[in-house]
Amino acid sequence: MVERVSKTLFKIEEKFGTSKNEIQNLTEDFEKLILQRQLALSTPIITNTGRHLNKPLSACTVIPLDLQTNLNSLRKSIAQAHMDGMGTGFNLDKVEEPIQMLRVLNDIANEITDAGKEERPVGNIAIMSVHNPKIKEFISIKEGSDNRNEVWKFNLSVNITKEFMEKLRQNEKYRLLDEQMISADEIFNKIAEKAHVSGDPGILFMHRFEGDNQTPSLGKYESVAPCGEVGLMVGEACQFGSINLGRFVKKDAKGKSIDYEAMNRAVRLLTRALDNSLEISLSLYSEANTRSVMSARRKIGVGICGLADLLGQLHLSYDSEEARSKAVEVISFINYVSKLESHELAKKRGSFNVLPLSRYLESPGFIESKYEKNGTELVTGEMWKDLADKIRDSRLLRNVSTMALPPTGRSATIVDASQGIEPFFTLIDSSGTVNRYLYEELMEVGKSDLGIIQEIRKAGSIRNVDGIPEAIKISYKTGLEIEPYNQIRMCFEVQNVVDEAISKTINLPKNSTVKEIQQIYLNGYEMGLKGITVFREGSRIQQPKKLALV
């Protein structure tokens, strides 16, 4: 697989005049990063690259088709996206009968799965404005679905507006699109109640996605990727790959630290590979609109996995200020380097087509307004400003955005990493193997005997395991040991240094209350998040991830 993917991704560089010798070197370097598990590629890239010559390498898309068009055309387009390995995002606000349409879309997704036409499971999301007259039905549609044996292939999210939140604060009614007035508190409570029993719906603040839209003159975001990590225009798709942070910790006489030199090389190579992936995909998208918008914007998403692994090795508790600062430091660095590389790529390949219409050429532009005030010791505000000036003066930037944080569910598993920016779900894998970094720590302090390992295997955590030093227990907390507020704080801090959004679920213990979920939503809104999803342990018969006991 490694050789197939690497050779295909870099062979396309012949188109840009890259020499055969340089292509060979790039290919070999990329293969090493994959074999060392320092990179995690999205599953469409792994599955399709060099194997299915007629399939794009993208992970998700918004199908450029009116939902009220011919049903056969809709079914055909969705089936093609799924067979290509792409999840789909839908906005139900322009549909006359949105609840009926949602059920049709879910039936189509089930038909495609049952027919065995998907080579990998794909996600789907449907969003609806809180102002939609059908919002109550949308919020409640999954209630009791487990008992009815309904199979849902969709995540659901409510688009919450600033107007709604203001009415909620004032305990007033707000206006639906059909002029009906309804209590904001009633709808807010209902969202939290249904999320409490099923995990759906999540909430989105699409106005915040739109606030980071680098090319607003090209159009607004129609929907989001199935896990909410990027806003997508009609027809837009996305390609992802992640830096496995846990593999960039080095140890010397002074202790453990992050190898930023090695990370710099990896980020540059991954940015280049994702642009190559996009270039390969351009001629393979089945929809002409997708080819057009992807040429115009060239969105890519360098992400991360292994944050919990990194923090554990550095002896930082996930819920500490020090951990949040370290996360911001490293993710800001990755974002900055990816944009440096995007600028360099544009010198030979050209910029994304609508750069002249983008906020990058404004003064101050997108980079200054978003990143200059969020500088770190490693990447200062002045460095961000200098990069913005460089892009503006040269008019060279290959990709409209370079940084997003998808969930990395399958790809992180492949490289034996913790997922995305999540804390540890559990400290053992499905086979009962203890987290490799934790095991090394336990060996160093002489606490790796079979009895201790068996206790960890039973619980999935080390919180109540006797004999393990407190410093290690603090460094390897699992999700249910971390207060929701501190999970949100991590999202808030990191969001400030990411182009797009963050896929992160606030995991809650079984005894969590509806009021606690309401507070999570309020905290997320006040902190400026773009979306929030919660999942209460045991609330569904089929649970996405087994969580450690606490």
C-alpha cells in the first residue's frame, strides 16, 4: 500500500516540471514518514490512490444538486459519491418537506450500503436552521430509533444563529421562517434533551464558519463535512491527512521535547502530497461543479492525531493550562508551515484561481485578522504578519485553506495513535494491548507487571490502579475523567489557530444531565466554537467508541 500511494501521489509532479530525481526523493521521504507512522492519510487516499484510477481521493463533498430535483438523479449522484468514497453534507432549509427528504436521503444511503457499493463506510450530515418551521420534528427524528431498529446513516446538526442566542438570553420567543413565534428556551431544551438520549442533534454556528470564509464573494457555505470539521460550498470537496504528534517526541539528556525540525519536514511533505491528491482528483470528480469550485479554491486539510499521546509523553494533563498552551503551540506551528509550503508550491504551480478575490489580498487580510493576535513563542504574531505581507505582495498561495482537524477515526487506528485532539477514549485497544507510550512509562518505573496490566485491561484507565505514580495518572487521563468544560477549553484554544473547524465530541458519563448539556452548549457558544457535539456514555445501543471506566 505504502509504495502504491507514494508513487502515485508524487508522479503527478511531472506535470509541474519536477525532475525524476526529485520525484524519487520525495517519494522515498514520504514512504519513510508513513512507515514510521508519522503521517496518517485519510482512508479515501489509502483506498483509491493508484488502485482505482477513476475515483477521486477526497473524503467528503456537498453534492451540487437541488434536493427537489428528480429522485433518480439524486439517488445516482449520492451513490456515485459514496462509491467514490466520499461522505456527503446536506442543507435541508431549501426543501419544502425537509423531514420527508431526510428520510429519503437516509433510505438512499442505506440502499447503497446494503447493495455493497461502498468500499469504505462513509458519513453523512444533514443540517437545518433553528428558524426552520420543521425544527421540532428534525430535532426529535431519531428519538426511539434504536427500539424501532432504524438504521441511520446521518449525523444531524441544528444551525444556531446569533438572533436565536440573543432571544435565548432574554428568555423570549423568536421568529421562524413562516413568521410563527416560538420560545427559544423550548427549542434549546429540546435540542439538549434529544442529544442526551441519542447524541443527536449536534449544534453548528454557521455564521462563524462564514466568518472564516476566505472567499465570500464566491458564495456561502452550504453545509459541512459529516463530522463538522470544514465548511463546504456547493460542490466543494476536501482532502485530509494528519501529522501523528506522538511520533515527534524526542528524548535526550534534558528529557522529552518535540522534534520541530522533523515535524517541519513532515508538514511540508504532507501539504505537498495533499495538493497532489487534489490535482489527481480534479479530472476524476463526477460533477462538473465540483471540478470548478475545487480549481477555484483548492482547499486541503492538514490535520493532527495523537495529541493525547504527545501530552502523555510530555507529562502534561489534558485538562491543564500547560497542555492547552502546548497544543496551541504545535498546531499553530503546523498551520504556519503548511502555509509557507503552500506559498512555495504556488511559485511553480500557480495560486488557487480566486486568490485575487480573496481576503488574503485585503489589508489587513485573512491571516492578520485571524492569526496575528494568536501568536505563540514559536510562531509569533509578527511572523504571521510577515507571511501575510509576502502572500499579498507576491500574490502566491496555492490553497485557500490548509488546516482542519477531522476526527481521524480509522486513520489514527492505522498508525496506532490517539484520535484527533481527543483525550484518550481508553488506554487499551480492541485486542487489549495497553497504549504503547503508557507501557513504556510503566516499564521505566517498574510498574509493568502482569497484575497491573490486567487491571488496566479491565478498566481501560489507570485512575484506580494502585502503585502507579500520580504523575503518570495525571498524564494519561481518559475522556470521562476530564470535565466537559476543560474539553471545551481545549477546543476553544485550538480553534484560534485553525483555518477551518474542529471535529471533537464532548464525551459525558452516563449520569450526566440535560442541564449539563445545556451548559456545555452555552459555554461553547460564549467561547466562540463553530460547533458542538456531545455523547453520553450508554445512550445508544450501538456506541461508536468504548470509553474507559471511571
